[in-house]
Amino acid sequence: MLARLKEFIVVCVHGGQPMVEADLAAIRERIVASKPDYWEETEPGIFLAFFLIRRGGRTSSLKLTASVGSLKKPGTAFYNIGIAKSVGELVTERTWYGKIISCPFGDAVNKALKLAREAAQK
């Protein structure tokens, strides 16, 4: 296993309020469909998706934010959802083949979490 510093786009989706499993599944499906290099549900209703910049990450991250943003409609469980992006170098643990093993970490993750939390509280 190798630890490396790579530049990522981090997309954070913050539920803002407790959500039922069916609503969380709808968010998970959109994240998986965007094909991130790695994603994780850090807490119930809080998702992090990581896109390497060199592998078309900008386009994929835009598709994810648009897809999840389309769920945000008045009167639905997704109305208070917060979505935020951040770019920066993160430490990643990878296999010899380049697959990410565990959640990358660094300042960009903290920034995306903070911005998404603030957007969900508005």
C-alpha cells in the first residue's frame, strides 16, 4: 500500500435533516452513476465523493452536483440538502494498482464539509 498526495475535487452532499433510507438510496445512486474515484458515506446523510482532476474529474463532479441539485425541490425531503465542492491536494492510501483504499483526507475535505453544512442550514 502506498500513501500519495494527489489533487482531487471533493463533492460533499449534506442531507441537512434526517432522511429515510429510500431518499439516501436515491443520493447513493446518483453518486455511483457519476463514477467517482472514491466515495463514502461518512455519517448518515453526509456523503463525500472524490474525483481525480486528471481523469475528467471536473466534468464528472459537475454532473454529480447537477444531478443531486435537481432533487432539491420545495416540499420534498431533499429541500434542505447542501451541496459543496472543494479542490485541493489530499493524502490517499492506494494499492499497487492505483485503487484508493480508504477515504482521502486533507484541508479540501474539511472545507467541502463545512460549506455543505452551511448550505444545508440556509
